[in-house]
Amino acid sequence: MAEYIGNRYEIIKLIGRGGMADVYLAYDPILKREVAIKVMKSDMADDDTALERFKREAGAVTRLSHPNIVDVYDVGDDGDKHYIVMEYVKGYTLKQLIKKRGPIPYKEAVWMMKQLAGALMEAHRNKVIHRDVKSQNVLIKDDGTIKLSDFGIAIANGAMQLTHKDSVLGSVHYLAPELSKGRPATMQSDIYSLGIVFYELLTGDVPYKADTPVQVALKHIKGKIPSVRSFDPDIPQSVENIVIRSTAKNPADRYKNIALMLQDLNVCLKKDHLHDPKVVLDKPQSRQNEDVHISKLADKKVTKEKKAFSVLFLIATSVLSLLALVLVLFLSGLIGNKTKTVIVPELRNMSVQEAKDSLAELKLEVDDSRISWVLSDDIEKDKIISSSPGAGEEVEINTKIKLTVSNGLYSIIGNYVGLNYEDAKQQLIALNFNVRTVPVESDASPGVVIEQSLAAGEKYDSSINNEITLTYSRLSNIILSYELKGKGIGEAIAYFDENSLKYNLDIKPRDFFSEEELKDSEPDTLIKTDPELGSSITVTPDTIITVYYYDESEAQTETE
């Protein structure tokens, strides 16, 4: 007898196990599609922390909508069973792909990373930190589309921490150094984990291995990440630079946000970037602290004679410093100088005219020939973003001030590579874009976007009509397989999805079909199609396959 979750989803089989939940393949008879259902283990339901973490995953992902994030369709309880209904991704994990193929060619690796960075950018834009970015949590569809999954330990903005003291959630081979030290997760710790995934793609393995998790964590804190170019000299320096920057030990040296990393991914394979100089990071903070510690130990060994000499030296230095200070004050005009100076006021958020009026009172003026207009993320159109010299700086009267003014609030373009080009086109039209589509010969699935003229992560002015070109894999001919006859509707849908075909499900009464068509047929199975099974179809954006079948109620009527 079939087992159901939520009186709706028919369980087909178990497809995955985790420490907190099991994942099942199921069929949704209402929307006629296969789904994946994550069901919390019954022995975990009484654990308040585990239950809160499970609910958090549902809350975090349901507000994310992105082509490279696994969709969540439904959340609910069935008695003591807590479940999340998600998109079922037919394919394999990135970890499985790497184990099968080994190192991924750098151009393909960059293409994959663009999709993952786009997914993280959507999460971070919604104030969601993933906290467990790793190759095992990256799913790959049969058409090559990347899907980031498993937000089970994600932190939403303002959410409480769910780990016990001195414990860390996340996979140690991808864990940012600051997390191993007990510091809170940030968007930059997600970036570090993504950088480790990039390293793994390029080399076929993670950078640090050891006998225990603690030893691995210590290598993340202290070990220098191996060069991907020493593994493969054909990898451009611009690509290695992204690995270096994203996996920096000190967050101050790391990408400040995922948009900056995505920006580098978009340009790293362009000719003028292939031979960029190697990124050299500043001395790690831990080494600086070590230097300070060594210095303090050395100070303790200073002899009494040296201390006495130091006192005399300090007195002499103080006298010289006082004389130098007097000289500086004289040269600056604060003493003995008649030159008048003023402090530049705060001009941010003023209009240009308001700034001119404010500056005029101080006998300063705006340099009209050097006003810069740029898009801003927080300052409305025609308001000042910054000035040069800046607020608080001391300048002579009559100095001309350069202004940077907002040309409007910007938006960031999403990643449409991997989507069906008609779906991508409609989404972009809704964002006020003029969309041009260009078909090309490609190994990608027919109708899939393989390039966009405005790269994901770039800024654009959403208040105007923007132009964008989508390059997609040319549509081709396909023969509707006779083997579809008698297949379950779920299987038929999977066939159409895999071949990028649009379809329409049409339930008919049994007397709609001929006796021959009904021979050996069952409810909810494909009886016939339009165009007919076996026919050759030239696939276009307007091609729709109509699927005819009858349901259980018709079968019962016939029996009665």
C-alpha cells in the first residue's frame, strides 16, 4: 500500500540520509510532478535545537528564488513528522562529479563558479548565510545547471545561534579559519568555503587533509593554500588570484562581498586579464600578533643599563618632538602664519545647489567641471555621495571641491545562464529590459541560455530601459519516443523536461480514446500525444506537446 506524507505526496523511495533528516523521492498527484521531501527523523523531533534548525532551513530557503538554488514548494507537519517539499534534481553532486572526472578544466570550473556565486549572492541579498557551502551540497542537473542546496544550518538575519559553546557546524574541509576560532559566521565565511570549492574543482581535491578534524582546522588557520598553478600551469594567473583572494586567512584580505568575487569571475578569462600579476596578501593577522608577542618577550630581557639609557633617550626625543611640533604648527599656519583655512563640511545627501550654498559660507566652491555622476546603492538620484577633499579635511579658502553625485539607485543583474531562454526573456522583460536573443550551435541542451551580454553581478540602472542579449543553444529536431505510451505521467514529464520541451496535460474521459488506444492502459498514464508519438518535431519556442490521459475517477466509473 502506498505511503503518503501530508495526505498528498506519495513516497516512491528513500534517496538520502542525514544526521537530522531523511530525503525521499515522492510524486505530487495534484501538480503531476516528482518532488524531493526532507523528513525530520522522529527521534530528533523532541530536540528543540534540532527542530528549530529544521524550521530555520524551511524559513531561509522559502524566501530565496534563484535558478541556481533548489526550489522549496511546501512546508508542513504530518503528525510528528516535520517535512520540507523541494524541487527534485535529477543528477549528481559536484563531489561525485569531481570523483568521477577528476580536476575540471578551468573554463568549465569558472562557468560553474559563476552559477554558485550567483546563488550565494541571492542568499546574501536576503541576509541568509549558508554556513555549509561544500561540493556535497552542490547538485548538477543533467543539462549542466548548478543548484546550491541544503540550507539546514543557514543563519537568517537576526536568527539565534544554534551551536553549543565551543562547537562548530559545517564541514571542516571547507570551514573558514575564523569559524574554527569560535567567531560568528559571516557572508565572508561563505566566500571562503566557496573558494575552497573552486580549489577543489581546479585540482580535484580539497587543499588540506589530516588524520583528525582538529588537524584539518589548524591547517585552515595556519597553512598556506597550495598554488593551483603549480598543479596545472595552464590555469591563468587571473583564475588563481580568485582562489587566493577568496581563501585569504584574514577576512580583511578576503572579498568583502560575493558580488566582488562574481565580478572577477566574469572578467578572469578575458584576454586583458589572463596575465594579471599574482595577488600577494598582506601579512596574516596571526603572524602580526606573533611578532608583537615576540617583541614583548624581547623587551622583558632588556638590562637595567639599557633601561637607563632608554630614559635619557626618551627625554632627548621628547625635546626634539616638541621642537618638531612647533615647526609643524608654524608651517601649517596655526601659529605664525596668516593663511586662512577651513574644514570641509559633510555634503553627503545634499543636492549640488545645497552643497554650493553650504560651501559658499566657508569661502569654498564646487568644481563644476569635475562633478562625477555614478550609480549608487543607497543615495537617491541627484544627491551627493561624497566629496574630494572629504568631510572633516582642512583646506585653504577658495579651494574647489570635487563632487560625486548619485545618478540613481542601481540594481544587480542576476545569472540567467542555464535557464530556458524563453523563461529568462520573460523575467528580464519584467525587469524593464529590451531583450535580444541569439541562437548558436552548442553542446548545451536546446533552448538553454549559454551567455548573457550583461554579466551576472554587474550593476544597472533599473529606472531606465536597458538592453541585454541572451545567447542560447539552437533548438533542434526531436522524435517523440513510442516508449512513452503507457508511461506514468511523472515519467513523461521527466522526459519532456530532460529534452527542454514544453507540455500541456489534458485529462479526458475514457470514451475520448479508441479501444486500441485504451488497450493495456491504466489511469494516470500517457495514452496519446499531439503531435503523435513517433513523429519528428522541429522544436521552436512555440512548440507544446499535449499529453492526453484519464484519471482514477474515470476508471472507477467504468468499473461501476
